[in-house]
Amino acid sequence: MEAAIFEGVMTALSTKCVFANALGVFLGIIFGAMPGLTAAMGVALLIPLTFGMPAVEAFSTLLGMYVGAIYGGCITAILVGTPGTVAAAATLLEGPPLTAKGESRRALEMATIASFIGGIFSAVALCTLAPLLAKIAMGFGASEYFAVAVFGLTIVTSLSSKRPLKGLISCLLGLFIATIGLDPITGDLRNTFENPNLFSGVPLVPVLIGLFALSQILLTIENVIKGMEFTEGTMSKQRITLSDLQKNFINLVRSSLIGTVIGIIPATGVSAATFMAYSEAKRFSKTPEQFGKGTLEGIAASESSNNAVCGGALIPLLTLGIPGDIVTAIMLGALMIQGLTPGPLLFVEHPVTVYGIFAAFIVSNILMLVIGLITIPMARLILHVPNSVLMPIVITLCVVGGFSVNNSTFDLLLVAVFGTAGYLMNKCAIPLPPMLLAMILAPIAETNFRRALSISQNDFSIFYVNPIAMTILVISFFILLQPLYVTAWRWFRRDRTFVV
């Protein structure tokens, strides 16, 4: 084991991996800072470009993009008053007031250092908790894996809590798409519409690029046509001091812990973590009246918690194959494209890769701190890139990425189809993540369900005699009933409005 850890760390510290990581972080900061570009889009676009790389090198790039994009959202939130990513929504409460007071650079430096602390905190949790959880999961059989996949599918309820019916529609679409291709047990063709390109199923890369990159490009182009503009912020000279960090030490640790725990719970959401950390920072603050008027405490809480979610979300992904958020859901696809099956066996069959990923995540956070502090004086220049230049570049990446994996023009057609579908779903307020999660988890659920029944000779008791499988399925059942609890509570309070 020690040899695997050493080899994994040395692989992540190789020149190629560090360069790939730095490139990912740099691009991630740009994607996070530019309104209309998201972390999910950046990771989806990078996947086909990393297809031919070794696993650790590929994930160095993807993790760099992930960490950089989550951090980069604070740049626009502080300077412009528009969050570059959802993760920076709470930063928006304190960033603009600090910029108005001439403390924008101080706020950005606090955000950078807080993001680093949150990321390193979650990295320690990832390195210590993930192997332990993987050992526990080593005893899982077909019934347990089915239960875990079902639990992963229940994430749909939290991803679409405000629109449960539309979230269910998205999930059902994903389930149908997952049935296209060969039957996993019998090998029969299903729902291929006699198209040879679909005999092996719908490839994941064109779906990722279409849903999370091209659809967002179409929305951005629409905003440009509507004439939506962003006001430019100014960069001040006042910098952060050691006293500022000392005053926020407990706040940073507490917020990092909140972010890590929230990240481990699948699909709880980075927004929940940031606002919870922000609320706790205000509750424990000696000057709560300053919140909302421009205080570093709020910046420290929100930015340390949102980057802590990154490491927390990787724990269920690597140990159980359940993504913690939408970006790790895309990384789940990246693992499979690399020929790696997430779960406890990953730690046994590919320990060097696993520990290389752990080390690469730590390197990503260190590079994010270094690159972030260096580029702060130039941060506002990112906002000067015109959409007329940016969008054609991103569209070109979509085309290259969609074509490069299989060298297939049919994949480009899929990119266009899913991009248009993603755009229309966004306009209709139908969430995209449930579709992706259903496409990824449905084959796992179906295969293990049928395998379990084969082992038990079609005796369904295998799912409730096994205590682990039964417990997970019961928890999943109650999670699925959550929208009914909310509706019943609203009805009890005579608020009979139910949003679908």
C-alpha cells in the first residue's frame, strides 16, 4: 500500500501532471469568472481532450478545472455583482459592498486564501475517509450495489426540489436513453431504431458536451442578443493583512467543515453549503450587523465552504460511484471513459490511480492559491473578453470535443441534438442533472438488479433480507417522498400552491 501511495503521489507530481493541472486551474478560473461559462461546461469540454492521457494526468486537468472554476466565480461576484458560478451566490452578499468601499483586492485575496483552506481541508478528509469507506463497501454484493444505485437516483428529488414533476420528467428521459443499445444481460438490441450508430448505446461525451456546454452557449448568445451587459468593477490597492486571517481562523475551519460534510451528502448542493456557512458565520460573529454591508467574515465563510464541497463530493464518487454534485457526475462519466469503474474495487484494482487523484486534488488547490494570487491584479481583464470572440472559441471546442473521441460525425449530430434539448429544457425550467444521473446510474441499477435476482432465483427477498441493502432502500424511499412532505406541509398551512 505504501508503494502505491508513493507511486501515485510521484505520478501526480510529475512535470506533465503538474503542467496539466496548472492549465486546468487557469482555464477553470476563466470559466468560473466569465458569466455564462460554468464549471460543468469546462469539465465537459475537457473530457474529450483528456481521452488519450493516462488516468492521473487526465484527472489532474479535470480537477484543476473543477477547483479553479469554483474559485473563479468569486471574481465576478466581487467586482461586478454577478456570480460567475452558483457557488459564489453567497459571496455576492458581501463582495459588491466591499468593492464599493474600495476594498475589492482585499476581498479577492481573502476569497483566494479561504478557497485554498477549504480545498485543503476537504482534501485531508478525502485522503482519510475515502479509503475507510471503500473498505466498508468491499463487502457489497449485487443487491447492495443495486440499492446504492437507487439511492443515487433519489438525488433527483434534491436536484429538482422546486420542480419535482419536471425533475421526474428529466429523470425518465435519462432512463429511456440509458436503455438504448445492447441489453446488459441477454445482449439483445433495445430502442436502437435500427440505427447502427446506436447499437452500442448513446455515447456519453456528446451528451455531456451538448447538455452542459452547447446549451449554455445558446443561452449566453440569447442574453447577448437581448443586450444584457455587466458593469465593470474597479481594483483597489488595499490588501489583506495577517490580522484579517487570524480573526477569521475559526470561521474558516468551521466553514470548511460545513462544506466538506455537505459535499459528502450526495446532491445537497454547493449553494446549501455556502449559505449555511454564511449563516453560521453571522450567528457566531461579534459584529453580525456588518453582514450585508461588506465584511470579510462573509467572504471567508462562503468561499472556504464552496471549495470544501469539491473534496467532499469526491468521496462518495470514488468509494460508491455516487456523484456528490453535477460536476462529479460528469467526472463519473470521465472515470468510465478511462476504463475505471468507481467503487470500492477501484481502491483494490487501481490504487496508484486513486492516490494519484488524491495528490492531484491537493496540487490543484495549491496551484489555485498561487495562480489566483498572481492573477488578482489582472482579474478584471477577464471580463473584457468580448462574447463575439469567446463564443466561437467555445463552440469550436464543442465540435472538436464531440468529434475527437470516436471520429464520428454522428457524435456531432448528438451534440447538436442534446445541446438543443438542453437549451429547451433550460427555457422550460426542466433541470438537466437528473437526466445525466439517470443515464449513468440506470445501467448500474439494472445490471445489479437482474444479477441479484439471478443469484436468488427470482426471489425478491434478497433485497430486504440483506440489512445493508434494506436500510439503503428504505432511506431512498423516504427521500423520494420528500416532495409529498413539502406539499402536505404547505396544504396544512393553507398554502395550496404547488409548483410543477
